[in-house]
Amino acid sequence: MFPTLVLMVLLCLAPGSLACDAGTSPFKSTGIACRVTKPAALVLNQKTTQVIQAAFRHAKYPSMKGEKSILFIGKVLYGLNNLEIHNLSIGKSEVELRENDAIGIEIHNVSATFKGTLHYGYGSWLINLGHSVDFEIESHIDLRVNTKLYCGKGRVTADTSDCTLTFHKLLLHLQGDKQPGWMKKLFTDFISFTVKLVIKSQICKEINTVANIMADFIQERAELFLSDGDIGVDISLTTSPSMRASYIESHHKGLVLYRKVPSSFLNESVFSPALLSESRMLYFWISDQVLNPMVKAAHEDRRFIRHIAGDELKELFQVDLSRTMPDILNQIISSDNPVAKVWSLAAPELSMNPQGTIVKSTAAVELRINSSDAESPSLYIETDVEVAVQASYANKKLFLDANPISITIRKVSDSAGMDLDTDSDMDYFKEMVHRIGIPKVISYLEPGLTSLMDSNDLNLFEIINPEIITQEGYVVIQLDFGFPHHLLVDFLKKNF
């Protein structure tokens, strides 16, 4: 069962307020697609037994009562109370992805002892009888669950109603002050039959409950992972998950939310299942129509503003440039306390192609001497920059390699009215943006984005050989992974 449930976190699902509306072409509204292949299901299956044990232990076994007519004795009334499970152990589990059907989970050799109290008597109801005896039932069970994944109110919902328990052993042991041989023979058959029905009903019911509790738990975690402050993503499903013999695939809207209001609209998506392969364990397909609005929301949230001062600023200009530094800039940088402010004048534009992630930005830089003197020198620069960024992830850190495509100096002004539009000055500022500005921005983005991902526990996952592949209009992230043990521990602690 655990593979069925943990697939949710790997499918990056989050709660959605709208019901699925596939229409005739569900892919047209797909901003994010996630594919989990059979090898991933096998890895996740390693901890199935822990969730099954939780389901057995957490199940509530109701009291049972009934009556049976016995030859020469008459009507025997009985009740079973306080049924509890003890000495639970589970053998092995197997998982199978069934084409256009379900995730098949088989749990073999579940061994458990059920303990309770038997009340019995003759001719009138139990409340007037004082006869009781404790009992134990030894059982060996195989469990089979076929889990169907479907879309309910924009999120993945698990249906485990196709649930079967096969009892290979069910032995009744009566205990207490009296244990007549005839009573054991009398009660063994119909008590065992009754207990079988109750155990099957309650275990299958609990498995379905646990499945959907865990689905909600993981989807809430996914929602947190895909949000930061006032920025979030609506990744409601566009249609029910697609089930193949070698993978499960889900398709999501990917609409960016800013202050809980949609701030993007997805034009016709270019997604097709043919864009993803099956050689890795996990795939994410993300349209640049999702990423570009995220950058816009970050700009509106004033996240692209940076202040630099003192020695940090001076060290930046220790880089040897081929052109001579303009006098006013040299005067500012060589002062005791230079300060700079860098910010985006408009929302950066982001798109994908085989070169990488193409970012177009208009930025401003203001440099001055930190002084109360209104006449102190200052310098203002506006620049248009286009860069191609290649991203990679290794050793739990994000790395960005930015290569300039074009740099244009739009405007230069200073407090002294000096002429700074000579070819030499403009060449210097271009080189300054190339060799100082862009690397500095990257030096902020790499640890900043890594820290953001780590705050949502990405560093707790064992991510193996991730690849980030950009194509025209989208990016594919493909990777293998180790078992996310912390997720299971967190879930079991909070719910059991």
C-alpha cells in the first residue's frame, strides 16, 4: 500500500479547489506533468509493511453479537467484545502496475493474534448472563488490494474498495476459569466465521482510510513545497492519473497564485506523453508558461532587490576589467563606505529552449557614497540583459551557469553631470555587467534557491543523478531517488 500512497508526493500533488475537467484534450491545459515509473514503485514498496501494520493496529474492531440454535441445547446467545490485535508481523509485499486499471499490492504472510472476550448463555439475552471466557485467535493472512487512482475535486483520490483477505490459518483458543471441550467445538466454527468477516471489513475499511489520510497529508506537504510566502501554484489535476504497466502519469494545471489570486493563464500546452521516457524513476515536465509567471510574481513581491555595501562592494570591483573605470565610479568605490542598490525595473521574462533557460531582464544599479551629504557622488545605470542559464543539482545544492547573450546599457546618469556615454565608458559598463553583475546575481540565486528548497525538506531526499533538460517551451527534470524514509516517519507520527 505504501507505494500507492507515496506516489502522491513524487507526483507533486497539491489540493485544488476545482474539480477535474478533462474535456476532449486534457493535455491542452497541462502546465506540469509528473511520471513515476515501475522502478520507483519498487523502491517505495520497501516500506509497505509499515503502513499495513499501522492499518491493522489502528483498525477499530466492533463488538459482535448473535445467536445459534444447537441440537439438544437450544438457542445459544453469544457476544464478542474487546477484540484487539497482538503479535503482528508481516512477510513480504509485491507491487504491480496494471495497464489502464489499478496498482496491485499483494502482502504475504501476515501473522497476527486477535484477543477478546466471549460472553455466552442460553435462552435469554446476554445482559442477564454471567458466563464469559477470554479467547485468542491465531491467524495467517494474505492481503490483496487493487488501488485505483482517480480525480476528486482536483486532487488524486485512492479507491481501495477492491480488497481481499485470504485466511490460511485461523485457530481459536479459549481460556478462563472454564474451558469445556464441547464449548470450544461449539463456538469454533461460527466464531471463526464471524471474526473473519469483521477483520476483513475493518482492515479493508482502515486501509482505504489510511490511503486517503496519507494522500491528503502528502498533498498538503506538496502544497507547502510549491509555495513561499504569497506565491503558490495551483496544481489541481486536469484529468485522472494515467495508468500504464510501466508508469503512472499525472497532469496538472500549474497556474501561479499570487496572494491566493491566479496570476497566470495557460495557453495551449505543448505537452505530450511522448516527451517523457521510462529509463529513470521520476520525471517532471514543466511548461515555461508556469515558470515565467512565477518570476513575475517574485518581481511583484519585490524579491529582486539587493543592497550591497562596504567591503563586499569593494571586493566586487577588484576584478580586472579591460577598460578603465570611470572617475566617478572610482571615487565612489574607493570611499570609506560605498553602497549600491540593484533591482529589476520590470518583471524578467523567462523562456525555455535547447540553449537553456533564457532570461531577459531590465535592471537598475545605483551606486553612491553612504553619506548624509546631498552633494555626495552617485551613479545610476539601467541595463537590458539577456542570458542563457543552465541549471544542475548535485550534492544537495543548485548550480546555475549563466552565459550572456546580449547586454545593452540603456541609461547612465550621475550626480555631477559628467559625460559617461563615451564608447569607452559604455564598454566598461557592459563588461562590468558581464563580469561583475551577472556572477553576483548568480551568487545570490544559487544559495537562495537551495535554501528555499531545503526549507521544504528536499535535502532529506536521496536524489540520484538528476538531469535538467530544457527544450523549446518546457523543461524536463529526470532523476532516480532513494527511499524518503522521513516522509513515512513524519506521517506515522502525526496520524498514528
